Amino acid sequence: MSTAQILNDGPGRKKTILERLSSRRAMLVLGAVSLFLLIVAIGGVVYYLGKRSSQPPLKQPPASLSGLATQFPEISSVLQDEKLDSVYKQFLVEYQKGGEKAAFELARKRGILNANNEIRLTLELDTIDTSALQASLEAHGVKVTAVSGNLMDIVIPLELVQASLASDQPGGLFTQLSGLQHIIRLRLPETGMQDSGYLDTDIESLSMINCGFALRPAAKFCPSVGTK
């Protein structure tokens, strides 16, 4: 045996790192550290998955008009009517989905229903000669609340709306209005000061006050406005 080997095997020789790790105590410490790191990693994964599952699902994009027309063939023609504002189409779709209660709840939120449960619309015309159209509407039970230039505000009584919704053509009422002569658009009225129903002191929409008497009942001041 050489002198170097005797010195390396002597009682005072320091153990190498590899020899220390191979000892029983070192192996226990190493195992405990590995177990701790594994627990931390598992905990992190569980937390991430739990947080991700608690997040609200992404909203689905709104269905296209063509898709809704296919889904609800009873109102397909009115859904594709370019004259009719989308809020009234939403009203009809809501009726198909949830019935009358759901439809009228949406109508209240969107401002197309007044305090008397009448559907409000503004008719945009291609003429300012509105007398014949006004007479025709009133003859069929539709109330004309104001006329200003080529704009006409109307309300459709509840019983007419309910009868149309319950028929085999729920959107027929809007289709008939859209098909009348001189009507180029059916849109949501621009709300004025208030709308508490069909009262002389109310301003049904801004089209009532275009004659320069803002915040006053237009029917009392505008020569072209019909009385209620």
C-alpha cells in the first residue's frame, strides 16, 4: 500500500460530498426536501385549476339575425325586415324564448313600453303629409301621440300586442306597420322628460318638441301636431 493510500484512509480524513449524501441521515433530509417540493407543486396546480374554474365562462357572441330567423321561423320575415329597429326584434325573440312575461320585462328595460303597457314607436316617413296615414292607424286602434315633420309617434294598445303575439304570426303587427305606404323606418322613440302614460302633460318623445317649445306639450303649441 502506498503512502498516499494510507493518508487517504486515515482516521482524520474528511468525507467527500458524495460520501456525506450517501449517509442515512443525508438521504432522509434529501427525501424530506423532495417531498416538500412535491407538495408545494401539487398545491400550486390545485390552486390554479380551482381559480380557473371559478372564473365566469366567456360570453357567447350574439346570434346573427339569419341564425335567429332559422331558429324561430314564425318571426323570420320580421327579423329580416331592415325597416324595423333591432329592439323590437329582440322583443319578439324574447317572447319566443320566454313567453309574454319575459318579453314585456325586456320591453320595460329597453324603454319601448309605457306606463299603460302600450308599445311605443316612432314612424319615420318619406312625406310630411301624414293625415291619411294617421287616420288609417287610428281606424285600426293604433294611437297617434304626436306628429312633427316626417316623424310620427304612436303607441300600440296592449290588447293589440297580445293578440298579435298569440297568433300564428307573432310579428305580424310590425310587418303590417312596415308595409304601410310612406313608412321608411320603425324606430325607438327618443324619450323626453318623462313617460307616465298617455297624458296631456307628458312628452312622449323628442319628436313632439321639434317646433321650438322644448319641455312643453307639443300638441298645444305646434300647428302640425295632432291632439291626443
